[in-house]
Amino acid sequence: MKDFDSAIKRIKENPNSHGYSKEDYEAIISLDKTFQEFKTQLDETFKNMRNIFQTTIETLNFSIKTFFENLADTKYIINDNWFVGFNLISSLSLNELAEMLYNKDENNFQEFIYNVFPKEQKRIFQEIREVVPHRDLIINEIEQLYNNQYYASAIILAYSQVDGICNENLGYGFFDTEISTYDLKISKLNPGVGLASQIAFQLKADKNEITKYVKNEIKTKTFKKESYNRHLVMHGHSTHYGTKINAMRAISLLDFICTLKKEGVISGND
């Protein structure tokens, strides 16, 4: 190739006295023409690929942004019994996401979680650690408890960290039910300008089993022993909550809170 470059340079610099025979000259020029045509085609191909890629990314970003802006008109996402960050729903197409949102099929969604959570588990815990590095040892323990199938313990610890993260950033816990702090929480934890902050409107769902007010159910003893409600779990009323899906639910809530903190929706005293 080096000899060929030298030959082309020699011909261009000495068009009338390059010293090559007619046959060699024509062969060199023909080969150079072929190379130039190939280079032009290659450049055009890469240019088209870049344009297609850029258009796809812009269209996708616009579609996702528009979709979540529309979702903000609702008071929930996916299902009333979940708080979900992007790590779990990022593998869904927009059509699948819309179907889960509006159909609200609990069994279908739980099947989806069972399939996706193992694939995203490593990333979920890694991102949680990055957001709250000072809680690293506790987050590690939650992951170990989950991996060892100690689901009841993993759930309690995850719930406690959700409350703790909100306490250190807002001055009150995520699960506070006092009117003054609860209203303040809903007011502060609103979608910001970032795309991921749009998931914050899940907080508007007032019937989520995780967070709903259950003191009347405790008084009348009408609560379910398998309830994953935070109050029933943490205060020992629920005794059959320690299932794999409920552990995924609690870890998903922790991931959700850390997403809001990362986005600046939760900020304050840390």
C-alpha cells in the first residue's frame, strides 16, 4: 500500500515524466479510481447510518418524553400497588407500558417483574449505592438477604431505608401519615423538569397498599395477614408478607426513592 501511495504521488507530481509504462500507468490510475469510489460509498454509508441513528434517538426521546408527560395527568403508573423506577420499566416498549398502565393487570405485571428483576437486580443495587453511598453496608445487607431468600428481613430493611432517605433529605419519613407532613410530602415530591422526575406522580396514588392508612383496619382487625403494607409489616401485624414478589416490591420502592433523589426531586439536609 505504501508503494501504491508513492506511485500515485509520483504520477500527480510528474504527470508527463513519471517514468511508468502506459500499461502500469493505466493500472495505477484504475486502481486509484476504484479506491476513491469505494471510499466515497463508505463515507456515504456511514453518513446515512449516523443520520438514521440520530433520527431514531431523537424520535425515541421525543416519544418517551411525550408519553410520560401524558402520564402525568394520571395519578398512578403501572399499578396502584407498586412504586416503580426506570430500571424495571426501561425494557418495556411504549405500547407494553401503556397496556400495563391502563389495563392494570396485577398478575400480568407480576409476571413481568419476575422476568425483568433478575436481569436488572445488579444495576438497581449499584445505582442505589451510588445515590446513597453512606448507606452502602445496609444496601449490601438488603441484597444479601434477598439473594439468600430471607425476604421478610429484606422487606423490613428496605422499608426502613426508604423512610431514612426521606427523613435525612426532607425532615420527615416517606411513610408519615400526619396531615401536615403528608400534604407537604405530596407537595414537595412533584415531577421536576427532568424526564425521570416524571415518575414522581406515582406518589399521587392514595390507594397504594404499601402506604395506605390502615389504623381503622387494625382497630377492626380486618387487615390481611399477608399484607405488605408498611405499617402492618413494621409493627408486626402482618405475619405472612415475606414473599419473593413483596421483596421485589420493597426493593423497587427503594430504587424509586433513590431515582427521585438522584433527579433532585428529593433534596435537602444531606
